[in-house]
Amino acid sequence: MNYEMDFVNLKSELGVAAALEAKRLAEKYNKDYLTCDDLQEIMQLGKNNVYHLLDSEDFPTIKVGSRKVVSVIAFAFWSLKAA
């Protein structure tokens, strides 16, 4: 069995799924970057939990001034990887 090829296929499928989810989210929210409020709605979490997530090391945040946001594609990839 070729495990390396299986891993490449899995990464490719994950990338396609992330791209489709990112497209859906971008169209739904009409933006390319998600804010704390957006993440609260998407993840059904409270504000404090979202702030902790935005501060965590493994969450793909971008700092814009004093605000933290996450790109839709990075969020989609992160959420599929975390599942």
C-alpha cells in the first residue's frame, strides 16, 4: 500500500473541501476576513471563548491595528483540520 500517495490524496481532498467552505463563507458574509462577531455566529461560541481562540497559538489570526481577524480560507482549512 502506498501511504505517501494516500497522504497526498487526503491533503488534496482537504484543500478542495477548505476551498469550497471558504467560498461558501465568503459569499454568506460578503467578506474575505472574519471578525470576532462572525466567528461567534459561525461557531456558536461566546465572545470570551472566541477571544481565547483568537489568542491561541494554532489559530491563524492576522492583527489589523488592535483587532484580530482570520481569513476565510485559513479559518476553513483550520476548522477542517481540527475536526
